Amino acid sequence: MNLRFTIRPNEKLALRDPESSELGRKIVRQGLILMHRIGYEHFTFRKLAAEIDTKEASIYRYFENKHRFLLYLLTWHWNIMEYTVVVSLRNLDDSVEKIRALIRIVTNDGPDLDDETGLDRNALHAIAMAESSKVYLIKEVDEVNREQLFKPYKDLCGRIAGLFGEYAPNYPYSRSLASTVLEMAQLQPYFAQHLPALTDVGKDDDPEKLISFLENLVFSVLDKYAREKN
Amino acid sequence: MNLRFTIRPNEKLALRDPESSELGRKIVRQGLILMHRIGYEHFTFRKLAAEIDTKEASIYRYFENKHRFLLYLLTWHWNIMEYTVVVSLRNLDDSVEKIRALIRIVTNDGPDLDDETGLDRNALHAIAMAESSKVYLIKEVDEVNREQLFKPYKDLCGRIAGLFGEYAPNYPYSRSLASTVLEMAQLQPYFAQHLPALTDVGKDDDPEKLISFLENLVFSVLDKYAREKN
DNA sequence: GTTTTTTCGATAGCAAAACTATCATGTTTT
DNA sequence: AAAACATGATAGTTTTGCTATCGAAAAAAC
């Protein structure tokens, strides 16, 4: 794989680029792991500082608050995901195959491109699953959105919607379907793990049911509008 | 409408039944409105106490913490919703009609039964939209679940899944589809309001697109498995 | 109809979270 | 060598989340 990430999280997200210093990288890498371990609500910069043997104030020099920090992590996640989609689908022609591959990627069953980031991909996925909605389900959503900070998520969603549109040009809800697939790819495994009454898909280690559910969902909806039927 | 709510929120949810006293009712009614106004994160018992002219400690006599309070409110919401489903579908025979009616109810476009509760239904719906996932996306989810506190949500989901199963007995993901519909009925209008790039449905005041999206989704998926085609 | 229990108001206080400020020290840049 | 910057060390503020105590008032039990 000779492509590189050129996309970097929006500069407004961090007060200072964490990738530019040892401490910054430690904050991100260890912060990710700590948040994974104790959850967003229990996560504090004080605890992280203690863990990586630095001071609370030092972390505040990189991130305004933990909400921004979470958004920073998720931005990585969304960027990696979109990048993986772009790269993986490059050599596919068939729309059906593209959508199939896409579903595998959003369910975390795709290829693991790029290991340059040094981020714990497992933790990143778990955080995306359990915490991602907390970045936009807030009163300040409009202000944050005005700062373009949700652009990576919107881009990812837009790209998926584009693939749906390619397969079924007249389907009028491709964006809604894309966000549905993205959200459910996160939520259904969470339900499987913690509230199994809300789902039929299996636990993390068996992604096949989730993939089957989503494939069936997407193609059932799109086939009626598909350019040519299979 | 001569049916009554017999369902009451689980006793474990509140330390003391808020419906049993003037103060308790005030906490719930005004708390709902305050949370709607400032959002879950900014909501505190201190602020609520100031608003209703009581003391923080008094509120703590009713609810352990604000998470439990939110769960109490959502329990009402889920109960009302399931009750509305049961009552509204009682006189319908056709599975298709049932599912259609159901979708209207979960998108808040159903009949407004029961106004005995005195709860601001508008605020309740808005809170369900913006805050509901915060009750289960927490590290303590398993403990809370063990206390049966998500039962109302599971019951609602189970009932919807049951309707899907009635229409399409061999569809293997009726629970997942039910939770998908429930979640998207909340999330898509939120996106429409705040992150329109993620959806194709219109804003709150025009629920028809949302309904159309969900109907299309559900029937596209189920029709392939339906007992008899229409 | 008064005792007993319960409820609530009033006040206090504490530990943690979520920051901000300052200053010295060490480390790069220029 | 000087200037600029990053971090450590310390301190302090406000808000949140929660508990304790105690007396008065209201409700329930006798």
C-alpha cells in the first residue's frame, strides 16, 4: 500500500497539533486506551495525566476539553474508514461488490490498511461504537458543526450515499440509508454485547450476522430502484 | 379512550415514587422541561431545585442521580409509546396497516392518547430524540440492565419485532430491524435539524419523508419474506 | 386529638471534575 | 548567545455530584 494519509484532523480540533510532539502523541495514544477502558463519562484529563506521568495543565495545552478530545479521536476513525473505503473499492467495478466491501469495512471486518498512526485500532473501534453519538447529541451541536468538525463523518456518509446512488440512482433516501448503516454498524454489536433483546446479530467475534443483516437491509431497499436487477 | 395506564416506572428507578407527592410531580414535570431546555449534560439537580424553589437534597430523596432521572423520563416515554401501539393497533387486522400505524406512532405522528400524565409530550419526545442513547451507552450498562431498567424499551422493541414477525415470519432479523426503526425514528429528524448532510428527511414539522423512508425500508426488507405479497 | 412517623426546608460540607493562571526550568530555534 | 517555546510544578476557582444533620411542618396512626 503506497498511499498516504494526507488528511489530518481539522486544526481547530486541537489547540496544538498532538502529532508534533512526544507528549502530544502520548496523550492521544494513551488517552484513547484510557477512554476505552473507563468510558467517556469517567475519563478526565487528570486521570490521563496521572497515567502518562504528566500534568493536567499540559494536556489542556493540546485539547480544550474532553469533548474535543473525543472528537479528535473519532475524526481519526472516520478518516481511516473513508480512506479504507476509497482504497479498497478502487479496484472494484461492480456496484454490488463495492457495497458488499463497504459493509465489511463499516462493520470493522475490512482490511487493516495503514498502521502508521500507532493508534490502537481495536480501542478506536470500541470508542466509535460506544461514544460516537455523544459528540453530536449535545446542545452545542450547531456551533460545533459550524466549525466544520463533523465534516469527516459527513464525508464518509456522503461517500456511502454516493455508492448507493451509483447502484440505485432513483432511490431518494441514500443519505438516510447511509447514516442508518453507519449507525447500526456500531449500535447492533453494542446491543448484541449488552442488550441482546434488541438485536438478532451475534457478538463481536462473529460479524457475519451483522453483515448479513446490513447487506439484506441495503439490497432489499436498493434493488427496487437498481439500474439493472441481478 | 377508556383504558388506563397501569404500567408504572420500575420502583427501583426512583428512591421514592414521585407521583405520590406534589414535590415529586413538580420535580418530574419541571425537570423534564428543564432538561429539554438545557440538555442532559448541563442539567443538574441544583439548577432544577432553584427553578422549582426547593433544595437539591430534596430532589436527591427522589432520584439517586440525573442518569436515573433521565431513565425515569424515558421509561414514561417508552411506556406511553407501547401503550399507544397496543391501543391503536387493536382494531386493525391487516399486518400492513398495523406496521404503517406503528411507524406513525414511533415517528411521533400517531394519536395522542392519555393526557393524564401531565407531562409535556413535546419535551418528552425531544428528550427521547436527543438523550435516549445516553442511558445505555455507559460503562454501567450491564448493571443497569440487570436491574431490569431497560425492560420498557426492550418490550417496545419486542412488540415491534413481533409485528414484523407476523407479517414476515421467516425474516431472521426482526429485532434488529425493530431497534433500527426505533433508533432512526429518533435520529433522522435530529440529523435533519442539525446535520442535514446525514439525511434526506425533512425537519420536524414535515414528518412525511421520515415516514416514507421508514415505510420503504421496512417493507422492502419484509416483503421478500412476507406471508403473501400485496 | 395527640403521638409518631414521614417529609421537607435549611444549612453545611466534602470530594471530584473542569478548568485557568503563574512561574521557573529546560529545550529548541535562530 | 539570545529568543522563543514547551513542559513541570504548584496553586487556585467554579461547578458538579452527593451526603449529613437537624428542626419544623404535615400526614398517618393510634
